[in-house]
Amino acid sequence: MSGTHLERRRSPFPDFRDWFGTEFPRFPLWRSSFDTFPIPIEVTNKEGQYTLRAELPGMDPDKDIQITVEGDTLTVSAEHTESKEEKDHSEFRYGSFQRVVRLPGPIPSDEVEAAYEDGILTVRVPMPASPEESRRSIPVKRTTADGKGDSS
């Protein structure tokens, strides 16, 4: 191996890039599910507050990150666009990123807080105390033929 050439490890299975080459046409308006990458996350639940931490390095939180809440579902989406600068080698991931997390109850959307620092997005979701158990027994009263309840 020479000092300037990076040797690629070979797999017994061919890479799609080997089959199609780097000139394989891409359709700008068509995006396959392979172009959406999952976002690595951590979720904790302490004292009635869920905290989601997501790794999103190199993002601009004002332009690149979107958080939506619907019912019991929290969705984090991000778009990382590649710079126009010519590169000799890059292992960065560019494209769309998304993660959907379902919490155990409806999310109060007006109380969700999000902050971005050092490539980590932190979303805090205060969950209301769980309501009393919704399952309960209902007593059945015996009625007589005339429709009046049994007084025994």
C-alpha cells in the first residue's frame, strides 16, 4: 500500500457502487428509503419527564432540525446538506435523518423543550401523572319483571 492511496477492504459480497460505478444516475426529486438515516438516540424517564438525546453533529438547529409532536409520537427530522467543496475523502453522512419515538401517553406539545449543544439535541417532555386506572367494575342490579329494582 502506498502512502497516499487508501486501500479498501474487500468483502466477499460486491458493493453496489462496484456494480453501478459512481456515475450511476440519481434522481433529485426521488428519494428512496435508503437515503433516510436513523438518528442514534438515548431515552430516559425520570420523575415524570422523558428526555431524548439525539446525536446530530454538524447541524444548524435553526435550519436543519425539525421536531414535531402528534398524540403520543415525537418525531425528530434533520437534513444535512453536503458542501460544494471538492473532497479527496469523506465519511460524513449527508441527506435526511429521522427518528420517531412513541411515548406512553399523549405529549403536552406546549411544554416540550429542545436544546442543541455540541452536536447533541436534547428534548425534554414532561409527562402528566398517569390518570387513575380507567378499568373498573360496575355492579349489576337485578330487576324484576315489572322493571323495578330488587329491594332485597
